[in-house]
Amino acid sequence: MSEAACVIGSGIQVRGNLSGSGDLIVQGRMEGHVALEAHVIVEEVGSVVADIETQELTVHGKMTGNTNASERISVTSTATLVGDLRAPRIVLEDGARFRGTIEMDVPLPDDI
Amino acid sequence: MANTVIGESIVIDGEITGNEDLVVQGTVKGRIQLTESLFVEESGAVEAEIETQNVEVSGKVTGNITAVDKVELKAECRMVGDIKAPRILMADGSSYRGNIDMNV
């Protein structure tokens, strides 16, 4: 866990734009916009109100905002998420609370 | 208590507030307001108005610092801006330009 490039601890609030590369772990509060070529993890105690562009997103805590992930989005059993998700692979675990649209970029057959 | 680190490859443009230590190895622009300590490490670059308990600068800081307790400029640091704090330490080798107010 200490391998992550950026950790926002439980006593910290960040408001604004966060960009760069390297994993991000949010245990505190993040508001604004996140653009990272890596893995974003919102921990159970974390709360995020932001639009996120990333490779992979894992939500254990509370999140409001739209996410565009190039690889994968996981919404785990402890998560509460409101927003639109777009990624090739999306996992919604049993117990997860979610409201929003999901777009998986899957090529649908022509006849539907 | 959890430790907050802004890594080398990270850029934050905005406001950081909180009640725990913050370590900056990347870039932060805007405003930092903490009730604990701020550490700007060698690779860190901060362009912000800073209000904290303690500040320790080993990297680059542009902006004004108001600290309740102590500001420490380490050797090799580069800082431009005003500092207001009861205790200010400046190491041999540090580069600084600005006003210092120790409430004398």
C-alpha cells in the first residue's frame, strides 16, 4: 500500500485538479477532477466528489462523479457510488450501492 | 495516523486542507492549510499560499508561508516568498528570497 505514488490520508481534504501517473489511494476527501494513468483506489473511509479519468478504479467508499476508465472499474460491497461509469470491464459486487449509467463499450450485434 | 503523500509523478492544482501531516514529493499549486506539518521533499515543488503548524522545505517553494510554530529551510532548498513564524531555521546552503517576520 505504501507503494502508491499518492496517498490522501483520512484527515486531508483536496479540492481541485489532480493529475499525473502513479497509483492514488484516497482515505480522506477529494473534490474536483482526477486524471491519472494508473489505479485509483477509494478506501472505505474515503469520499470522492470528482470526475475521474484513469486506467483502473476501485471504490470501497463513497463516491459521486463520472468515471472513464481505460481498463476496469470495481465497485465493491462496501461502496456507495452515484455517477456514470464507462470502461471495458466493470464489476459490481453484491452489497454495492450504485445509481447511474454503465457503458462497457461492447460491440453489440447488428440486429439489436 | 494515516500519512498523506503526494508522489513525484503527481500534480495537484487546487486546495489541500486537513489535520494530519502532508508530504509533497510532486507538484502542488494553489493553497495548503494544515493543522500539522508540511514536508516539501527534494523532488517536491510547491507554488502555494501555505498555512500550517510546521513547514520543512528541502525542495522548491514559491509563495508565502505562515506557520504557527516553526519553518525550517534545509540545505539545497529553494524558496521565494515571505515567511511568518515564531521560529525560523535556515540551513547553510539553502537559497531564499523574501521577507521574514518572527513577531519580534
